[in-house]
Amino acid sequence: MIAWLLIPGGILMIIYSNRIVNFTGEIPFAEKWIGGGGTYTFIKLLGLAITILSFIWIAGGMGDLFGATIGKVVPGL
């Protein structure tokens, strides 16, 4: 259920990144590592990641994804 809400949330983060940055301010680590305008890029990439991971979650692939990545470090996932 929550994944269905995260998809439009991620899309809205991409669309309204300017308003989000105006509300929250610049993110120092994003500006340092990505460069000028890095906060805007970070917000857009975060929205894209949320959207993609939500689609994977709905499709039932999160168990496979975590099993192939984190599951090797933390057995039992």
C-alpha cells in the first residue's frame, strides 16, 4: 500500500525540486560532491530512486534485490 503512495511522491519530488530546495535550503554534502546546483540534482535523483524502488517493491522484487545485495552480508534476509 505504501509503495503506491511513494510512486507519486517520487515523481512530485522530481517535478517540484525547485520548491523543495527553496523550502529546505541547500544540502551541503550534495553541493560539495556534485558541485554547483548539486542539491537540485540530489533531490531529483532521490525522487527517481524512490519511484524505481517503489515499482520494484510492487512487483515483488525487493526480496530478490535485498537477498542479492544485503543478504550476503546479513544472512537471513
